[in-house]
Amino acid sequence: MGATGLLHDLDYERYPNLDDGHPRYAIKELEARGNPRELVRAVASPRGLHGRPRETPMEKTLYAVDELSGFVLAVAYVRPDGLTG
């Protein structure tokens, strides 16, 4: 599910507070749109929500690369052409 990596931070810019914001809004939206449970669980996995262990390879991978993906995005933003170059 390649979409999981793209969608896991979809609410971060608007709701960055990890205590009551991100990723709770994303999870609600993904559930409301009928996305597969595996995707929704994986989106919750980097934050360890609901006290569940990370079980699937997708959940473990997303947890492992979550901070790295933010770093890559930050580096892209400071390039002369930003994300478009």
C-alpha cells in the first residue's frame, strides 16, 4: 500500500499537536472514506495510538521512516526550486 506513506502525515500541517491533533484527524478522514483498516492502522502506528504494538511490516516500516520522511521534505523545501525542482 504505497498510499500509506503518502497519507500518513496528511493532517500534520493543520493539526500538528501530537497530544490531540495529528494523526487523529487523518485517521477519522481515512475511516470516513472507507479506506482499508490496514492503512488506517499503519497511519496510527508511528504515534503508537491506542496502545497497540506495531505488528505488520507496513506498520513497522512507517514507524522506522517517519522522521526520515520529514527530514527529506525539509531538505527539499530549502532547495532553490523547492519541491518543484
